[in-house]
Amino acid sequence: MQDYTLTFSESVKGWPSFYSYMPDCILGMNQYLYTFKGGSLYRHNTNERRNNFYGIDYDSTLTGVFNQEPTTVKVFKTIELESDDSWDCSIVTDLGSGFMDETYFEEKEGAWFAFIRRIGGSQDFRQRSTQGIGGFLSTSGASPGIITLTFSISISSIVNYGDSVFYKDGVTLKEVGPITSISSDRKTIQADATDLLPVGSVVPSGAYIFTTKNSVAESYGATGYYMEFKLTNNNTSAVELFTVDSDVFKSFP
């Protein structure tokens, strides 16, 4: 567990802030904050560089939770930050997790908006982003390279380019790779198996095929009773954050 320095506020009669730096001694005097570290004396809040203590840059973090209607399963679609800077945002619900890099946020009318994206590689096949296809008629190709799968019926239009192909054969579950081609009759797909399967691997006969959406290109949001969010900012200049909001609606599975 990480150690913190806590500060007490007389105005709110509470402990509002946690700091990553660990002084040897701390003292408030003449409206300034003084600390000792390694035998040196420091006076705080005397320069324009923020989040720098004893020559080390730290991140600013803020953690909160959305928990309206706590007995209802909800879909959290977006994060809105009323701030003068963008932030990294990680989220956790009782059913999953997600992450939005600060570059995913778009500034609109003085606020920052981003769709909630799940963490790549953290697939939860219970979510809406998973689409079952079923058994296949034939397959060709092996890794590293293109694997072709042909089905007896046209696959759903929900399945599209860039979706990741998986197969399940008994207890074996493997990711083949992203879809690179779909035939006009939607009965044949090709997946790039260059990176994910051992050399020479094929999709075994009788395996069940399903797909998941790309975590960045398409997102179905986060589902759960509540959503905890953590914002992180590494700017060394002053940054203000006023509100955090999310578009939320009831889940209808």
C-alpha cells in the first residue's frame, strides 16, 4: 500500500487532500507551509511549477463514484470533464473496467468529452460487445498469416472489419486476430493471425466462433450498479477541474 501525507482543513473540518511526497517534518508558519527533507528546508507554494516536490514530478489524481439508483444495473456511456485541461480516466464497475487516455477526450464548448472504452485485452464475453457466430463449414490458412473461415449462413451485420475473432474448442479459448475481410454474401471472413497464435496454428474443426468489438474504435460503455472513476493529470501548470459527469441509462439486456 502506498504511503501518503494527509492535510487537514480547518474550514471543512476534514482531511481533503492526500500528497505523494513524504517530508521528515512539516510546519505551517506565517501563512506558508514549510517542510524538511533530507536535512534541507523547503517552503511550498512559492513558484509556478505544480506537482513537483523535492525535485520529483508527481501526478494529480482524483477518485469519485457514480451511484445513482444503486439497485439498478446501468450503462455508463461517456465521461464529461468541466476542466481547463484533459485528464487520463480509468473506470471500474462491479462488472468490468475501462480506460480513456487524455488524447481520447475532445474539447467542446469548454468541456472535455470521451466515450468510455474497455481496457484492451480485458475482454468480458458477457458484455454487448461480444457476438456469437457458431460453427463453420470450412477453414484454411494458419498462423502467422491469414485464416479464412466459411459459414453455411450469412453472419450478422453487427460483425465488421476490425472485430477480433475468437474460437472455443472444448475448454480451449483462443483469440485468432482482427477481421480483415468479409465476403459480399457475408458467409466468409478472413482474420489476421500474425501476432496472437503460435506458428502453424489453425482453427480446429468443430470449434465455436465468436467476435468482440475493438476496445478503442467501438465502445458499448461500462455496465454495472455503480462506476468508480479515477482521473490523473501530470501537468506541471495550474489545472482546474469543476465537475465530472456521465451519460447513464438503464440497462436492458
